Amino acid sequence: MTDSSAPLVAVIVVAAGSGTRLALGQPKAFVPLQGRPMLTHALQGVAGMRESAQIIVVVPEDRVAQARLIAAQVSAECAADAPARASAPAIEIVVGGSSRQESVQRGLARLHPSVEIVLVHDAARALTPAALADAVVDAVRTTGHGIIPGLAVSDTIKRVAVAVAVADAVPGARLGTVLGTVDRSELAAVQTPQGFPRHVLTAAVAAASPEMTDDAAIVAAAGHPVRVIDGHPLAFKITTRADLNRAEHLLAAAGEPAPAADTTPRIGTGLDVHAFDDASPLWLAGLHWPGERGLSGHSDGDAAVHAICDALLAAAGLGDIGSIFGTADPRLVDAHGDVFLTETLALVHAAGFRVGNVSVQIIGNRPKLSPRRAEAQNLLSGLLKAPVTVSATTTDALGFTGRGEGIAALASAVLVPRGPALSVPRAADDLNLGL
């Protein structure tokens, strides 16, 4: 029996570019556009398609956590805006490769077995309407060919022989001799999403030479026909500051101003429990405790830090530590608390908040906290750039903590909105784990 809910269409959103020409110090897809990352706008377009699709987003390795946050927010907003949908769109995050072609290949490797049509879309074309993606799908299904959207070229195009050296050239200008005028009736400015039958695209990409970057060119080089349908003016690519300004103005004109500032504090709580493990060193409240029994866990088992992260994520509405970091991630094996706190703080900032204060209470018989309380508070406060209070208690020999089987920690956090959601600060880009 076939699954009638299985997707027949997939969209691979390529968001792994560096954004060099935009020159804003971070990957282009994560640059703010009307107060939200460019990727958010791109995903809102494809998530609004008429037909439910598998959405795969290919991002730089150091942006996986932020991309997951964006994907979760878009899915939730789509479900709220269209309650008649069977379910919120599922958006999967994949680490990109060193080239666009490799990134697309990694996206193709994650396709659901039921998918028959694949769209490849640039996150930099952030304002592309869902209707254009629908039109591409319809055309692929009707023709069985590759389909790309395009716009007629209105400017006069000249072929130019570029001069190697011009004595009086303007610095930075490209001067040369006109060789002729190109017939613009034969030209089209192509856009994305570009759509293909799955078997055609996967075979063509697998056989393509590394220097090829355009998906339609790869498919055409493999001997398959590619057709052009009418594109859309909003599907322009944001490459320069002028393009970004244009997108800002278009969104503002469409009645989408940047979100208004909210001053309501947010409060979250977190709870974490770890059993003792005699084979591990003890890390607690960010500190190493020599001579004490360690705690079991995929990372270093720091129950206090994990509870703090859960409280921060809860206050920001970002889920919990398990959904953000996961216990199966090999990069987190034996990772210490500073890794989790730094990345969690970056996500909190990305969601538009700053930390007001945090308190965490450690519950257990050992270790004795009082000699190192100030040290723990100073370390945690420095990492979170906000006051952190650390306390400890026992359960009077009751329960698993009373029996000396493990340690629990309970944390609370207050977040203060600091305006519209921002891109992840540069500090998060420098994480060695690239979460």
C-alpha cells in the first residue's frame, strides 16, 4: 500500500553561499531582511506552495543550529496561517559542500523515495512567490522536461572585446571595443526555482564536471531538454547592497514593516538529570571537579549547564536542548558547557532577546558547592554576559539524589526583548564544532 501523504515534490534550497559580494560579514542567506534572515523569507515562499513538498535546506556547517531555528519558526507560522493544511511543512537542514554542485548533491541524497520532481532554489532569491514554484512543478509534470523560469531581457546587450590595458582608463572600469549587438529576442534572464524530473537531475549532477554551477546547464549538458517559462519580477537575486535595499523597499511597500519592538520579559525553566559515572571526570556548572565522581552523558554530563540552556531556549520559544543539539551528534561527544552556552546565547540573540538573569540550583549530595560557588557564578556570568546565581541543596536522603545515584539541576532564566530578530552574532560563527 502506498502512502498518499508521501511527497511527490521536493525543493532543495541552496543557502550555503558566503555572501562575499554583499560584504556584510556573514553568509548571505542569514543577512537580515526587514528584521528577519533572508532564508526565512525564501522558506516562506516555498512552504506556501500549493502542493506539500519535502523541503531540504543546504547551509554552511556553522549555521546548522540557526537554520533549524528558522525552519521551526517558518513551519509554525505556516501551520498557524493555514490550519486547513494536513500538517506543517517539514524542513530538513543539511550541511553544504565546498561548491554549489556538491551542496545540491548533498540535498539530492536526502530525497524521500516518493519524490518524482525536484526543484532547486537559491535562498538569495528571497522574495520569490510560491506561485512561481507551483508553475515550475506544473510545467515539469506536463512536459517531463527540465523547466527554468526566465524574464525577457529589455536592455540592449553588446559583445565587447575587453582591452588588456587602457592608458586613461577609469580605475576599476572595464573598457573595451564593441564587437556587435546581441539579438535580445534570443536571451532570457533565468531565475530559480529550476525544476527537473528526479531521475534526470540526479543522473546529470552525478556525471557533471566540478566547474559547472548552473543546474539547468548541467541537465542540458547531459543531453536532456530544458524549457523556459515566464519568470516573476520578485524572483530577483539579492547579490549587492543595492539588491538588498530594493528588497527592503518592496517588502515595506507591500505592508510588511519590520516587527515592532516588544518589551515584555520572557521567563523559562529548565530541568536536567544525570546519573553518576565513575569512569568520567566531573564537570558541573562549567567547572572541572577533580577527585569527584563524574556524570554520564553524550557530552560531559553537566546537568547545571544543560538546565540553564533549557531555560534559555524555553524563554525564547526555541524548544529544548535535545531538539537543538541532539544526543546523536558526534561533534558533541564530551563537549563542555561553554560550547552549549555560547551556541545557546547566539540562538537567543538571533531570536531577538538578551539575557536578563539566570539562576540554577544543583540538587545532590556531592560535590560541595560552597567553596567554588563564586568561581562558578563568575564563569557562567561571563559566558552569558548576564548575572547568574548558583545554589545547591540536598533532598535529605530521599530519591535518587538522596541515594547518591546522580545529580539534578533546576534553572530559570529571564530574557528581555531587544527588538526584531537579528542574525546570529559573529561570536557564534567562530565555534569549532560548527553547530
